[in-house]
Amino acid sequence: MYALNADQSNVDNQQPMLSLAGWINLTNAVNPQLVFWWQGYTYWGFGVQVCTPGSGWSQLWNVGGTTVGQWTRVQVSLAAYVNQKIRLNFTGQGNSAVYVDRVIIAEQVKPVTITNAVAGFKSIQLNWTPTASSNSFVRYEVWRGTSSGGEGWLTTVTNVNQTSLTDTNGLSATTTYYYECTRWTRTTCTLPR
């Protein structure tokens, strides 16, 4: 876990930054993305900057002044930088206390179609389409929430042949649940020394 903290009580215009060391080579990437988790507060904003050789830093992703009390997952496309080298920089503007964890750069996960969701008594049975790339398969991730787009991680399935799951984890009667299932595949990325 990394922390970006600024206290402007005695020095104005602090801008905490966390830069990932070295250049990230996206040569031969197909659909790369940056994934990270964050929480904390930022008075003016928190974001991610990117630069390529010979260019300055530009904004890749940002959020305005806000407080996020629980770990929140962010995924940002790096498709515009395929076949290039990039550097990444996390920044907090103004008085901030931001924590960043689980920073990953990988190919974008491939969606899986949920083919069936059947509600039972305090349970929901899910079925999804199998992955077509079993030789590079790493895991399925199942996400659940009470609003569309607000799903949070529920569980991980590491058996490529398992395409169903019964969710009994803290369900409440008369509540509508939204599910998302993605498959992660193995890829390679070489970082410079």
C-alpha cells in the first residue's frame, strides 16, 4: 500500500506524487489497462498522469475533491499507448490523504456472459459462458452489487471448468442484485532494469 499525504498548514502548494519506477513497455499489448484500488480524501482532486518519451505529463484519469471511505477499484484503459513506452504518476492536489494499493498493468479482462440467474430462498444460482482461452486462463471473478455499475468483488473461481456458482453470501429478501463476471487470462509484460 502506498500513501500520498499533504498537509498545507505550514507549506503552501504541496502536491504529493507517487511515480512508478521506470518505463512500462506496452509493445505487443492488445488492450492494456491500469487497475488499482484507492481510498482516502482529497480536497481538490486525485488522479493518474501519463507521459511518453519526449513528452510532458498529461491527465489519464482523475476525480474531483471527494472522500472515499472504503477501498474502491478503478480501471483505466491504456489502449491509446499500445506499442509505446509510458510512465505513470499518481497525484493528489491540495490537502490530501490518499492510499493506493494493488496497482496492476495487464490486458483488459475479457467479459463473460451470465446466461442464467435463478433466485431461491436466500440464494442466487448463476451460470456463465466458459472461457475460450483455457491455456491462458487464470481465474473468473464474480462481482455483485445492489445497483448497476456499483458491483463489488464477491468471489474468485480458479477452476476453468466451473461455470456456475450459488451465491448465499449475506443476501436480503426483496433486494435486487446485479452481477458481473469477468475472466482473467495470463499475459506477459517486461519491465526495464
